[in-house]
Amino acid sequence: MNRTKVLENSECRRLFAMFWILAVFLAFGITLICFFSVSNIETHLMQRESAVAGKLINSGAANTGDIINAFASGDKAADVETGEQALNTAGYGKDTADVFLPFLYGDTVQYFSLIIVAVLFVFVLFMVLTYISLLKVFKKVEEAGSKAILISRGNYDTKLKEDSEGAFARMNHAFNEMSVGVNAGFERQKSQRVFLKNLISDISHQLKTPLAALKMYNEITLQEQISDTARDFTKKSEEQLERMEWLILGLLKMARVEAGCLEFDLQQNDVTSIAKEACEDFTMAMKEKNISLVFKSEDNPGILCDYGWLKEAIGNVIKNCAEYTPEGGQITVEVWQTPVVVSVKISDTGRGIHPDDLPNIFRRFYRGHRSQGAGSGIGLALAKSIVEQMGGTLSAGGEYGRGAVFTFSFLKQVI
């Protein structure tokens, strides 16, 4: 930044103006001190010479004419040398001048002290004024930072004052333009979310009707007298229709979650009750597959969550575990808490998650290159999206060959 751009800022101009004003006052003050110092030394020297002349006259060592002639004749080299030798003989020299001429030392110390005090005073005053100026500058910076935080938290009407000039005026103007742009973008996203929400609702309604009709046709067909082959195909068709219905409903839920169309009813809920109810929904399915479902909880921890959607997320993970757990296996759901975290751990006795699949386990439609289950690949992705939008986390792990482990974690309070 060149000098012109620096001086166009009022803060910089004021600081430079204060510097020059104080410099002028300091120079003027030092000049006055030097003037009075020289004047005072001249007065003392005159008094000293007058005292010497008077003493010589009064003692009769010299008459008035000789003394006037001595003072008026100037400093001749021969006279100076003769006088120095005489005074040195009496012990009067440069080293003893402060004894015989004490005013010289005293005046010098006094006026040098005054100059040092003046310089320090001006320096301290300049530092104080500079500090005040910098406070004003950083106050503007802090104001811009705090209002930027407000914008990041959704207060898009935040603006900075544009009543100054220079760099801060340009920064404030750019900040306000940014605020307007962010607000406009948010409004566009909001309208797009509303449109997407309505579109998803329409698609959901349009798909449910033909699916329900197809399921009804299958049920009617199964009640008729048909061949074993036709009955077998009809049952398989019914299974696929049920899978398609679950897949479509899952996709619609996923779209709603990722579009931000869900309105969570966040309340303080008992995690044990939610997890236990999610397990009860799979009781019959587990019996049919001969899988034991074990629920463990030593406490009733509460967290801020949406009861129904958290139950949906836990149910999706249980369903995923059931698809990869062989007959005679076991799924365990545990709820516990620490002073900071409430956790729900779901583990199974299946083959577990291969290390190559672990980084992608929560991707939509990802089922792994060794997957043989009947899952659609959206249950875990949907569960993770739901949990994260409620402020929690969902992680996967476990030892490959000994079963998978999924852990829901929720902070009791924001740290």
C-alpha cells in the first residue's frame, strides 16, 4: 500500500498529525530550555567576572583601568597560557572547575534533566495517543469480526456503518455487500428447499398409490387357486414389492433429511426407552431368522433429540445388522453414559466390516465388494444423516470376522 492510500484513512492522518504537532512542541520546548540555559549561564559568568574584578580592585592588586583593559583586550594566547599556568599552580584547572564554578555543573545538569523530562513526556504522550488511535482501529476490526459471526449464525440483516472514509469505509461496504449476497443466497436456498419438500411430498404420494395397488393384487392372487410355480413367483414378487416400498420410503426420507426439510421436535428424551422400543419393532423378524436380540441398559440417560427420528436411526442400524447376522447369531444393543457422553452401541455376531469397506460404510448405496446381504445400501447413510442433524455422531468399527459394532454418541451439553 502506497503513502497516498495510507494517508487517505482518517485514523492514519490523525496519528501523523499528532506526531508532527508533538514534534513541533518538543523542538520548541527544547529551544526554550536551551535559550534560558545559555542566558542563565551568561548571567552567572558575568557575576563571576564582576566578583573577580571587584576583588582585585578592593585588594589594590590592580586599578580599574588595568582590569577594564584586561577584560576588553580579548583572549590572547600568551595571556591565556600565563593565566592557566598561574591557576594550575594554585590547583585551579578543568578538574576543579565544578568546585570554583559550581553554577556551571548545576545549570548543565538542571537543563539536561529538563530536556530529558520533556522528551520522555512527549514520547509517553505520543504512545498514549497512539494507543488510543489503535484502540479505535481494533474496535472497528472487532466489530467487523463479531458481526461476521452473527452472519454465520443466520443473522443476515447485520450491517456495518459506512459513515467514514478510506480503507475501513471500503471494508465496511464490501462487508455489507457480502451480507446482502449471503442473505440472497439463503433466500434462494430456502425457496429451493420448499420446492424440494413439496416435490418430495408429491412423489411420495404418487408412488405409494401404485405400490399399495400392486401389493393388494399380490394378496388377491395368493388367495386364488394357482399352481405352485405361480404361487412361488407371487410370493417372491411380494417380497420384492415390500423391499421396493422400503427402498422408496428410505430414499424419500434421505432426500428430506439432506434437503433440510425435516423439522426435528427436539426434547429431552430417555435414550433407553427409544432404543428399547426400536428393538421391540424387530422382535418378530428376529424370531423368524432365529437371531437373539439382547438389550442392555444400566441407567436411563436423557438427551436432547427427536424421539421418532432417533428411533428410526437406531432401527436402521439394527436392520442392517440383522441382514448380515447368520441364523443362530446375536445382536446386542447397549445403552450407557459417562459424565460427558450418552452412547448406544449395537453389535452383531456376523462376519463384520472388512477394513477396505470401513471408510465407505456410510455412503449411499454402498454395500461393499463382499456384500451378499439383501440391503439397499441407504439405511446406514440415512441413520448417520439423522443423527448428525441432531448433533450426535454415528461410527462403525469392530474386528473383521468377529462382528460389526456401531456406536451412537451424543454430548450431554455443548462444551
